[in-house]
Amino acid sequence: MSGFKNFLMQGQLVVVAVGLSIALAFSTLVKAFTDAVITPLVRAAGGRGATGLGFTVRGQLVDLNSLLSAIVYFVVFVAVVYYAIVVPYRAYQQKRGVAVFTEPPPTKACPACLSDGLPLEATKCRYCATELKAEQSGGLAEPA
């Protein structure tokens, strides 16, 4: 039981749980905004009353209002999550000296087994033990 408790109390797991909770709360807020403001505006722009931008095919309504509202909802939600959670978290972690959500360092591939993801400074492949040429310039290694 103590192993499970230690797993639950890991720093990254707690951060993910808090982020997920906040994201769900923002999701509800953005959904309400989309339903109350964006969808009526899209319908009004369509100019056809209740159907707005939709049309019917053999008596079935193809509701483009819902599609446009879902796209706007997604874009607004992702923007809110990014600017309200990711940007402050990145700044906080940067103050602590930890780089998060950054570009991965450049790597090279082994010419013998074609494994990629090897550090540029590697002199031997970790998978097949082939000798590799160390990189000084930061480019990809030439096959030996």
C-alpha cells in the first residue's frame, strides 16, 4: 500500500491531476460560452432563422452551426489551456532551472542498425555497439 501511496504522491502525477482538473473546469466554461454566444452568432450570420448555416438533405438537417461552434470551442479551449496553464507552468519550471515543453536536443542515427535518437556526442550505438563518429558541428553523422 505504501508503494501505491508513493506513486500517487509523485510530483509529476500531482501536476497532471491538477492540470486535468483545471482543464475540465475551463472546458465547462468555454462550452457554456460557445453555446450561449458563439452558436447564436453563427446562426444569425446564416440568416435563415433557426437553421442558420445548416441545410436539409432528404428531410435531415445537416447542421453546420454545430460544426462551426465545435471548431470555435476547440480553438478557444486549447488557447485558454495553453495561456492559463502551459505558459505559467513553463515560466515556473524555468525559474527552477527545469526546461519543459522545449525542442528536444538534436540526435543522430546509427548507420548500421538505423536506430535513431542517439546523442550527437555518442561514439558507440547503444543497440548494436557499432562505433560512431562523434559530432563537433551539430550536424548528422556521416555513415562510416
